[in-house]
Amino acid sequence: MFESLKSLIHRTAATAHPLSRDTEQHYVAGKSSDGQKIPHSVSMLQVQQALEDEAFRWSCTACGKCCRGPGVVYFTAEDLENIRAALKLSDAKWERLHTRLVQRRKNGLFLHQTAKACALLGKDGKCTVYEVRPLQCRTFPFWTSNFESRESYEWLKDFCPGVKKGDGEEFSLRTIVVETNRTEDGFARLQPPGSKTLYL
């Protein structure tokens, strides 16, 4: 079970929904498939400088550390509907969970801010809504905030056991850039046009 979970996590993060060659080229250039600049995209040079020529190796250890605070998780209205359906909660139970889960809204997104664990993390340290988790959770660690500088990458290495161990699958510089910009493109599209775009 543990091995299949790790395999699923990896597959959904970096290899789900293969991209066309043209779309991949757009992401390498920091642009969406329609040619628009992706807010907060990373460049090949930026990631190269962050890594300082280290090989980036990662595999999810299913430790749940990335589900613990302090931090913020962003949900769309659709995410919340999917979570409610997945948990099969009554109106009263959903209202209680929703109150714990959502503290405020920003850019059309619902924010879950916590100093401890995500409200959706089970007692066993596993996500209770794994199959319908939001984009942010599906795409870790391929976020701009993990590769925008050497300092941010050092933080990632220290924080994530799947990176710290150094024996996971090796991802090329190009793959890191494509997957990170793919994440940021998707996240930007969840926000209203003309807003000051949040990024992961």
C-alpha cells in the first residue's frame, strides 16, 4: 500500500497528463499555451542558480510533513464541493469543518491558514481527501517558492525528507521548469484577471 501510494503521488505530481511539445516549449519560456507570460514563472537560469548545479532528486515519502503548518492552503469553490462530496458529510458536520477549514478569501480562493496540521489530515498522518486534494497539494514540490532562489531551495532540502534523502528520482532542469511553470499557470488561472496574482 505504501509503495503504491508513493507511486501515485509521484505520478500525479510530475507525470500526469503529458504535455504536447509546443505546450512544453511555452512553459520552458515561462508562457502559457496562449503565449501569455505566466505570473511568477521561473526560468532555466533561475532554477540552475538555485540548484547551483546540484542534481534535484525527489520522491514522496508520504510523511505528511508538507501538510503541517505553519502555512496556507488555497481551495477553489469546486475543491470545497469535491471535498464535501468525498467526505459524505451532513450539513451540520460540513458547516463545522468548513468553519475550521476556511478563515478568509483572497483572489476568489478560500484560504486555510494553520499553525498546526491541515484540518483534512487524518490521525494516521494521511490526507483524508487525497483523491480530490487541491492543485497546491497535487503539485508539491514544483512551486516557484521552492526554486526561485538558492535560499528557497535550501529551505526545501531542509524541510522535505523526500528531497533531503537525495535518493529519489532525478528531475532534469527542464522538467523542473516545465512542471513549476505548469503549476503556476494553473494556479494563476484560478484567480481573477487583473488581480495581484498569488503564487505557490
